[in-house]
Amino acid sequence: MKNSAAKYDKAMAAGVTAAEELKFITPETGPLRLSGFAFGKCDGKLRRLPEDERFSDGVKILSWNTAGGRVDFRTDSTRLQIKVKLHTSSHMDHMPDVGSCGFDLYAGEPGKSVMIGTSRSKAGSDEYESSLHNDTLPGKMENYTINFPLYSGIESLLIGIDANARMLPPAPWQSERPMVFYGTSITQGGCASRPGMAYPAILSRRFNIPALNFGFSGNGKGEPVMAEYLAKITDPAFYLLDYEPNARPEGIKETLSKFIDILREKHPETPIFVMSSLRFNREIPITGSPDIQAEILAESVRFQRAEVQRRKRAGDKNIYFINGGKVAGKNWHEFAVDGCHQTDLGFYMIANNLEKILKKVL
């Protein structure tokens, strides 16, 4: 017998509300600040990368995913609602739809903002309308951030506010130089419960600096064409390379040096962080202990550290190695949905430890 929680608990029902007396605007309208898309729109649509035949099929598809995208603004509206039609949606069995296909809402000044709501839609929906806050907002001028889906694209998006509400520019960035993250599904945000919990998004909030998320699920393999595009980004705050889990140790040995060389051609002094793989639960049966790293991964750590040290000796003073096996902390084996992809707690722990490291450079 089918038992629907929504039948007995209204808080479990999809949060679709009426749109009477709202005016709808696009993320590119007037004072709104759209960020997270280094190369703007392609054919009128939001993409993380332009079309290029040299990209793998996976990167071409995943470029539609809006991971890292966000819109910031101030408004005195008592309601915030969205009308959305998704492009290339991903409804998965181990990641909530709010994270893969939905939006979340933060309110407050930079460094002090808090999550106050998320989009709600029927399971599997690719087109929906949703309030981003279950109750009436205060109606005073406030700073808001809407984070975009991690594993879906946006065909169209409209943001609804009270018909008589004002819309003003958001609080400014601490710095407009973007943090650039390149890597895998974990970089992209798998499997956060909502978009704002991907670790690049957490760090963006804490530093009040824009983040560009170039995580490509299963397809972060360090191809030269990817480095060429990342090198086109104007005046980045830093690059963080987190792609070992997709390239694997053998791929890291083949690609890392060339990848860094390409970045250095355009950005000789920009900080570059090379981060080795996080720990994954599949290592435990091999080693018999969560405290021991599988030898093939331990050897890969040594290789990446040695590459960074080699470059330092050659005069590159702004390159750093991060041991990814330590960034989730001692209890790392409790922080994954499936032994690999992170829960919100995993992303929170990663962000905490990366923040300490990045602060020294930023």
C-alpha cells in the first residue's frame, strides 16, 4: 500500500504557490548580478564552457549544468518565487532533486548570510514554479543570493517579486577576481542536498569572492583544451586543480605538468593549488583500516607533491600542494553518500579545511 508523507504532512508537499500580483524578471535584468559563468551565454543559454569539438562528449553535456551559477540582488519584496524550465536535467537515485535540479536561497550580508529556503517541485519535474521561502519575507530591503542547480541546465528562469517591490544591486564582492575550481563530480557538487552546499559555493560565501565551478562529473581528466580555456579567464584569484579521481593516478602523471604549463603561460604568478584525491571508502577493504591509504593513491600523492616541489625549486613561488586525503578530516569515511560522493557534512568539512589553507594566500 502506497503511503505518501505529503498526504499527512503539508511540509512534505511540493512548495508550489500562486503567482498573483507578482512581477517576473530574468537573472540578467537591471541591478541583478549574475555570476558563475566565465564565458557568458552560448546561443542565448547559460553554459559553463563554449562549444568546442575538442571537448569530450561528457564535458559538452555537463557544460550545460549550472554548478556555481548564482544571482545576487537586494529587494524589499515579501515573496521570492521562480518559474523554471530545465535543460539537460539529472534526476538521480543518490542525490536530492533540490541539489541536482533545484535552487536555494540565502539572505543576509556577505559573510553573514544564511540559507532560508529552497525550491520545491514534484519528483522528476523538468518544468516547475516554486516559492523559495515558505513564509512571508520581512518586506525590508535585504541582500539575497539564489544558487543554481548543480546537475542540470537552465532553459529559462524567471524570478518573481511583489509587483510594487524595489530591486537594487547586491552588496559588492570583497574582490571581483574569481576563484577557479577544476575537477570531478565532487567539485561539481555531487551529492550535496542543495546547491549552496557544494564546497566551492561555501568558500565563495565565506570569502565573498566569485567562484567558477569547472567540476565535470566523471570527465575531469586534465585535457590540454580544458587548461587552455581556464587560462582564458581574466585575473583569477587562484586555480585549484582537484581532478585526480577522474584522471586516476596514471592520468595525473600524464597530464598534470602540461596542464600547469598551459596555465602558467597566461598567468605566471597566479596561485595554483594542486589537490590530490579525497579518501574513498573502497580503500578500507584493501588496507584493512581507514587510517591507511591504498599504496597506488599514496604514490600519487608523492608524485603530485614532488611536481609542486620541483616547480618551486625552478622558481615558481606561487604553487602549492594540498593532500586531499586529509581535507575531510579524521572521520572522512562517514561523510559520503555512496563511499565516494559527499554529503553536506562532507562538503562542510572540506570547506573548513580548505578555508584555512586558502586564507594564507588570499
